[in-house]
Amino acid sequence: MKEGTRLFRKFGQRFPAGTLLFEEGQPCVGMFIIQRGRVCLFKKMGGKKITIDVLGEGDFFGEMACLIGRPRSINAVVEEDSEILVVQPEILESLFRGNSGMGLKVLGNLASRLKKAYEIIEGLIQDREHPSS
């Protein structure tokens, strides 16, 4: 049996397009790894939906709330029918302890998201300082 098939049997779930995986303020129930499909990460601000990222096959998300033990800071919605691994926090912690390569990948992912967040904040500040007529 292929490793991917075994992992999907253990952790995999199918989500139809439009499924809200989590909302801001909810507790962490796990990290998500996209096997097939697309997921949009977004923030609601002043009645606007601000897209943080659109993720696809091989991408993961939701780890930050699990790692720091805080509620979700963004929303995640499935954009197209998807197959996603859902890894519970206790399993995630043991994976990090036993696999430094995974820890480095997650760290790189977090740094990339932080950079994108700064770019979004910069854009919002510029929009505020120079509103269109």
C-alpha cells in the first residue's frame, strides 16, 4: 500500500467546495495538509474579506494555532472539492519532536506567511493614507 494512501485512510477527509474548515476565534483541532484541491485563508476586517493566501496540493496550514495554543486568527474555506489530511495537535507535536526537517519546513512556512501579512498590512495602510476618489 502506498504511503499516501495509508496516511489518507488514517487522517484524510473529503471536503466539498464551500466548506468552512475553521473561523477566527475557534480553538485548534489540528493542522491541515492538502492532498488535492484548494483552500483560501482569509481575514474579515471592517466588513471586507481580505485574502491572505490560496493554498493547493502539498501545502499545509492551521499549525500556528496548535503550536502556540491560541485560537485561530484567520478563516479557512475550501475553494474546490478537496482531500485534506487533518492532523490532531498531539500527533503534530510528536511529529515535530521526531522530525527536525518537518520543523524547519513549518518554520519556513510561518516566515513566508508573516512576510505576506506585512505586505497586506502595508497595502491597507497605503489605501488608508491615499483613498481613491
